[in-house]
Amino acid sequence: RLLSSYNLCLLIFDPSLNNAGCGNAPTLPNTTELRSDTFSGRGNQPIRITAGQAAAIAVARLQLPKIPPGIGPAPNINPWNMAAVGYPLWLWGDGPTHVGPISDSVAGLSVSLDAEVSGLTFRMGDGHTITCAGSGRPWTTAVQPGTESPSCGYSYAKPSLPDNSYTVTAIANWAVTWTSNGQSGVINVPAVDTTELPVGELQVLVR
């Protein structure tokens, strides 16, 4: 229940509205420390759990990294130190997108975990949301100016300046594949990070 509540919070949490956030991922107790007499009074025997339950506990222990939103071209590489209205921006996950394989042991069951980012959702700060498969493709200086991203991109219609910057939120969906006791499955774990992006208008003079 703790993990489900934490995941739900991350899915609906908007850091630009609530700086309190969802806190850290819950750390569940080692199942071998739980005794059946806690619930039924049948003695001091360890609780038996399923492979799926063991996997859920192992995933809750797994410290998956947050992934900052990558945005290119970055504002600090142009003379205006801002992104421009109408200019195509590339979006991607600017961090590690694969963790594993990792082994854990829960209540005597061996659990193997392998996590990969299966998709990214970007809240652009202007009320629009972009959802992209995979982790996106990073922008590089080799990209022809004005080229749209082939995998994940966005163009702002309105400026954030001069008043403030847009808070861009990246929600990475970590798909954690688990294997235990001859069984397997996938548990999805979201991770949230943000960055500030100033967006302004460039005026063109025609003589």
C-alpha cells in the first residue's frame, strides 16, 4: 500500500504547485522480520509470501534515480539566454535510463531486477503535456537549426518572460522487470524531476 500511494502521488504531483513533493520512496521492512504471531498468534514462524510480493518489496528497496528533463538547444548557448517562442525544442531524459541487473533476497526468495525507462511524460509549465515513448533523443550541435526532434519535441506558443520561467517537469516511467522462483513480471515505478526554462520572443526587424 505504501508503494501504491507513493506511485499515485508521483503521477499526480505537480512540483510547480506544491513544493512539498511526495518524499522518498517508501522503505518496506524485511519480510523475514515479520512474524505470523503479529497477526494470528500461531507462533513465531516467518510469514510465507509469493514471488510477486517478494518482487514488490525488492522494487521498493531499489533506489531508482530521478531523471532531469533534457531540453535542447539549451538557453545558455545563445546570446539571449532563453528558449524562443515557436522554435522546435528536443526533449529527452538527461540521466541514466537503465539500472541492473540487480539481485536481492526477500524472505528466503531470490529476486532479480532489471529496470529501464519505458516512457517519459513532460509537463511543459504552460499547461501542456507531452508523452513520449522511450527516453527521447538528446539534441547535439550537429543538429540542423530548426530541425524538429524525431522522437520527442515541443514548441512554445507563449513566452514565460519577462515575469518568470516555465517549470518543466519530467516524469520517467521505470519499467522494472522481476524474476523470482520461476515467475516474472513488470512493476512500473515513476520518478519525477524538474528544471526551469526561460522562454521569450525574438523580434525580427525587416528593412
